[in-house]
Amino acid sequence: MHKVVLHIGSNEGNRNDYLQSAVELIVNHIGVINKISSIYETEPWGYIEQNNFLNQAVEVSTILTPSQIIQKIIDIEWILGRIRTFKWGPRTIDIDIIFYEESIIDSENLIIPHPRMHERNFVLQPLVEIIPDWQHPILCRSVRDLYLLIQENKLLTETL
């Protein structure tokens, strides 16, 4: 079994229902959930003229490869009504692969670890709850350290 960490977000419709449905579909199509974070409400990132997001992280045990997982994610997002209108736009559901064990993948269709996860508090906050000691294979820092760094940067920015 392989361990994969996914991040789930929703900011359209009944956000809680979309998160719950995504979790159920992940169990049905990807694997067994070992750990699941609390749900966090956060402001949008990138395009900010939209509703707040609900975010959650899950650690899953799976027999699937990363390319098989990304196809299952696309299927799950389609089932839950995701329509890709523009980058960082509103969505019923968004599921990202954050880590796949300690793998480093950089292909045309898939980058693991997620290339901007360390810049996003809304990703790090639920991750630090479920996998605080997980080491980023490129940055060689734990999820907890990355979270603390982003918090320090926020504090520095707010005092300027």
C-alpha cells in the first residue's frame, strides 16, 4: 500500500456536503482513509472575488499509482459537478495530490509534491493537523516547519 495525501476544497453550493461526498468517493475509488483533518474555512487565494473555501486534508492508503489517482480525482470532481471556468475560480470541489509517499514527480500532467503547497496556509493548516512530521522531499522540511515559516512571514507582513 502507498500513502498519498490529498487536499480537498469547496466554495460553491453546500460546501460541507461537497467535502463529505468527496471523502466518500475517495474511499470508494482511491483507497482507505487513515487520517482526516478538521474542516477549515479560509479566504480565497489567487482570484479573491469569490466565496470563502472550506478545506480539509486526508491521508489515504492506496494501491493506485499517481497517474491512476489523478484520473480518479478528475472523475470525482466531474461527479460532484466541477466545471473549470478559469484558474483559481470558484468550484464545487477541488482535490489536489499534495504528497505521494516521498515521490518527486514532474511531468506535463502531474507535479508531486504539489508545487505551491508550502506557500498556502489553507493547505498547510489541515496538513499540520494530520501529518506534522511529514518531510517535504524537495524542501527537506516538515509540514510543521513549513506551517510555522508561513505564520512567521504573515506576522512580519502584518507588522510592516
